Amino acid sequence: MHDADERDPHAVGISLIVGTAGVGKTALAVHWAHRMRDSFPDGQLYVNLRGYDPGPPMTSDHVLDQFLRALHVRPDAIPVDSAARAALYRSLISDRRMLIVLDNAVNAGQVRPLLPGAASCLVVVTSRSHLPGLAVRDGARQVPLATLSEYESLTLLRAVTSDYRPGDDDRDLAELARLCARLPLALRIAAVRAVARPHMHLSELIQDLRDESSLWDALSTDDEEEAGAVRTVFAWSYRALTVEAARLFKLLGLHPNPEFGTGAAAALAGVSPAVARRHLDELAGAHLLESTGRDRYQFHDLLRAFAVDQIQHDKSTELRKTARYRMISWYLHTARAAGAAAARGYAMPIDLEPPPVGVQPLTFAGDEEAVQWYETERANLLAVTRTAAESGLHDLAWRLPPLLTEIYMSHDPVDTWLRAEEIALESAKRAGDGYGEAILLDSLAVKLRLDRKFSEATAHYRRAADLFRELGDRFGEARSRNGLGLTYLTHTKFDEARQEFERTLPIARALGNDHLTAVLLRNLGCTYADAGQLGEADEFLRQALVIFHETGSDSEEASTLRYLSEVQRDQQLPDAARSSLEQALGIGRRLADTLTEGLILLELSKVEIATGDPARALVSSQRAATILRRFHHRSREAQALDTTGEAYRRLDRAEEASAFHRRAAATHRELGDDWLLAVSLHHLATSLKQSGKIEEARIAWEEVTTLLEAASGNRAAELRILVSGELDTL
């Protein structure tokens, strides 16, 4: 390892700690990171890549998601695309001095997307492999870590045991160190075992260790002597546990991830959380687990492999089956409690069998507590869905994602639960549960809609609505039809969107569901607004506002006020538009919702353009673009750039205006949004004409004409007439 001020200031520093399993790579990296924390004032990022865990290793996409959250990116602003996610990560740390610790990497491909592009950052990687590609291509400096010397091993053993066993002979300690292959992990476990037997002569403990003959195939390293030593020490320590703690250790091999809470452990063992905590503390005291926080524990990858092997070799199939069912049930019922605490009246009801006897799910006082639990358990919840399906527990597998939909739809990028929902959908089909199939089709349709996959989204929504109708579930049908309407609206099919919303609104009212009713009214307002029918839009948006305000749906109220402001601007009512935005901005700031603030500033810049104040519009639009870029709302950011161009043009700075319009148009083209592309190209052509570039303006307006051929609505018709007139004057 080297200190931060020794690095080449023009290159990203990468230190690669390599060594055999259990040699102390992680301990060295964490200790050094702690010692150097003052050299990295902007913080540190750590992740266990699980490259050698019995389960699947962490993907770079998953790690980037975690890092972006740690860098305070809102979950709904995290890009779905891997390259965009990595680019956002690099841009956020480009001007920061940070330390990034990538622990337990299996190959260079797992590491490379996580490397910063800034020389101000330092990366520490640990791996059992030498990762030559990282050294050759990325300039990583290798730090080989060997096993301890005899002197170092004796020092470690003495540090742990001297207060309890001061009379141990150095020759016996040296023999104990040899049996542990002088690996720190094995040495600590052996030392703790010796401390627990202060009156037993060390030679007897050593003989006991020599006699330990169980070999565990799940554990292996490159050096078979070291592997044998590790297996022997683990088995030796395991056999010294109380019966209850040993049983829990073995059952924890069924947990799908190395990190877990007391509640899940208690469910696996079928005991109370208090009893489980006592056994977990015994395991942590024996260094077979690590305590990571209040009621949180995790395995070293070698020890998890040992636990997995223990449970797999247990002859009782029923033990594994029952324990796994209890664990999944605990997660399922706790997820229901979390989903209910965070519900806004839009979730589908999910029936569950009562939890098994002795399983005690958590409860939550409110949505903040529920979301905090979800954030802690997200990785486990995703893994449990897969585990339930792989175990043939399809009735349980399909239920977990829908129970948490209202949480993860507002706290995660759209792709986070995509694979889990696909697994759940397959489980619902295998279970022959049409209700579950309909719910999962609807959830997947949302993601397809947001990904602008029109035909697939509409097919999923229609199939879901049909299934709900066959089941007599009017609420489910209404939800899916609302989603279908939004899909039409996204693709500027205004008549189809309006028909779906109008067909669904009476259902929501008959059900007495105020939230769904208000959502449909707002969506109708947006449809009429986008179609250029402003009077109808104003009426529907105001109806939605009343309901959202009365039901305390603050974020929904702010969003609706922003839509209303857009309508008022188009109605040539700038003062009213500004008033609506001020109300929305007050709500957004009260909620500390920066994204809402960015969206409001975008609309405010358009109002300022309309009222002839381009200088103020320039400030608002550039601030909006900065916020929206941070949240990676590319379409909205492009609109802010386009408005920035409009402000520059009105300030007689046509060349700068053209540059911003080009950037906006490029993004809309990439996203496949023909309407917004047409708008940006029209603005570009106007600025080009102003700067005397007539032929370039003609080309841009001709493309606008082509883009508008299939567009419907008053706005498209008005733009078509405007562009036609411009072309006639050239």
C-alpha cells in the first residue's frame, strides 16, 4: 500500500491486494482506509463484491446502484442503462477526493466499470487472483499479502490469549500457528477457542485440533495445505459450539445472502428473536460471524461456504424444507407490513397464509420506518424471491414483489425489480394463479412503458386488464386500463388515451377510491393539455387538485400544480401560471424534494420566456438542467437545455442558442421522442435563421414536417402550420 500523496497526480491510483483466502486482505484494506480517512475529505465507498461467495457475485450494475445512492442520487433518477449509470457515477466523483474499496473481486471485468475517471480518487481492490488485466491495462499496483511469519503468528495469538492463558509455551503456540497455516482468520478462531478453555493445557487443544478429521469440500483455496488447515479449524470450532448455536449456524447456510438480521435468523431456527440473538452473539464471539450493527450480522465468504456445506450434507430434507419456508414466510409477512405502512391506496391486496408457528414478522410505526427496513433488506428481498421460486414455493414467490410495489416504484430505478418480477410472473403461472399473473403483468407493463417499449407495454396492460375482468376485479382492471392510457399518452395517441381514462374513471368512482380517481382526473387533464384542449385540461386538473389536497397527497398535489401551470401558460395567463408554480415550489421545498424543484424551475423558465424575461429564464433553465442532470432525467434535462437555447435567442445570442437546441434535439432523437424532437428542431431552425444560416434552417424545418406527419392534436397542428409558413418565406 502507498499513501495518497505518493501517487502520480495525473493518473487514477489503483492498489490491488492479492493473497490466499483468510490471509487478511479485507482487514488490511479496511484498516488502511480508516488510517487514511483524512486524506479523502469527500468520503469513502466500500463494497463486498462477493467474488468467492457460494452465491452469485455482485454485478457492477448492482454496485453502481449502491454507490449512486450513497452519493445521494434519488433512486428514480438512477439510469437503467449500464453505460449511463457508470458515466453518472464518474461525473459525480470527478471533482472529489474519495477512496473506493472494492473487496473480494473475482476478475477485472467486475472491477473496471467501478473505476473513477478522476486522479483525485484512489481505488483499493482485494482479490485472491492476481488480475493481470487490471495491472496491465489500468496500471494497478499489486500488493501481495503472504501468510504471517511465525513471529507474527505468535504475536497475534499472544494478543488474544495472554490475559486468559499467560502460561502457554511458545513452542505450543508455534505448533498451533502451523496447524492454522498461519492464516489470520484461522488463528483468531483458534485463539478464541483456546480462551474459552483457559484451564485446558494448550497441548490438549492442539491434539484435539490434529484429531479433527472432517474435510469440507465446499472450502478450497489455491494451496491445499492452507485449505486443509482452514477446513480443520472451522470444523474444530464448530464442534465446540452449543447445540443450539451450531444448529443456527448450519441453518444460516440456507439464507440466500451473507448479510442478514436477527429476525430472519430467528425464523430459520424457529426460535424467538431474543433466543436467536443469544446464539448469534455466541457465533460472533467465536469469530464464525461478524456483527455489523444492531441486530445485523454477516458471514466471511469462507465461513458461509462452510455453513452451506453443513446444511447441504444434513440428512434431514425436512429440516431444510421447513426452515426455508419459515424464513421466506418471515420476509413475506414483514414485507406486507412494510408495504401497508407505505401504502397510498393504490396497491393491489395480497392474501397470505398465516405465518408458521413461532415466526414473528416485524411491524412498522409508519412509512419512514418501513422504507428504512426495505432499504436495509433490499438485496435479501430480491434474493428471497429467487430462492422461493427455485425451491418450488411458487405461491410465495409471486407474492413478494407486489407487496412492495408502492415502495420500490418510488425508491428504485425501474430495472431493480425487473428480474424479480419476471421470476414472480413465471411462478404465478406455475401456481395457476390468474390474479398473481395479472398483477405481475401490470407491474412489468409499467417498466416497459417507462422504457418506451410501446407494443410490449400495451400487450401486457391489455392481458392484465382482461385477466382482472375475468376474475371480477374492477380495481385491478381500472389500474391496468389507466396504465394503458398512460402508454397511449406517452406516444401522443391522445384519442386512445382519453378513451381509456374516460372509460376507467367511473370504475374508480364506483369503488370509492379517491386516489385512483384523482390520478385518472389528472391524466385526463394532461391528455387534453397535450392535445391542445386547454379548457378541458384546466377543469380536470383542478378536480384532481381538490382531491389530492383533501387527502394530503402532497407530492401528487405539487405535480398537478405544475401541470396546471403549463396549461395556464398556454392560456396566456402568466400570473396564474407563476402562482401555481409558487405553490408547487413551496410544497417541494417543504418535502425537501430537489427533483420536484428542478421540474418546477423548468416550467418557471418557460413562463419567464412567455412573459418576455429571457434573462431570468436563463437562470431558471440552467438551474433546472443542473438538477435534472443530477437525477439523470434525460428528457426533462433536454427540455431545460432547449429552453436555455430559447432564452439565449431572445437575448440575441443565436449562435449559443443553436448549440443548446442541438444538444436537446440529439437527446430527444436518442430517446425516440418524435414530438419533443420536432419542437427542438423548430427552435433550432429559428435560431439558425436568426444567425443567417438559411439552408441549415430549411433542413431542420423539413425534418420537423416529416416528424409531424403522424402527429395528432391541436399543438401538432399549430406547429405544422407555423413550420409551413416559415418554409414558404425561405
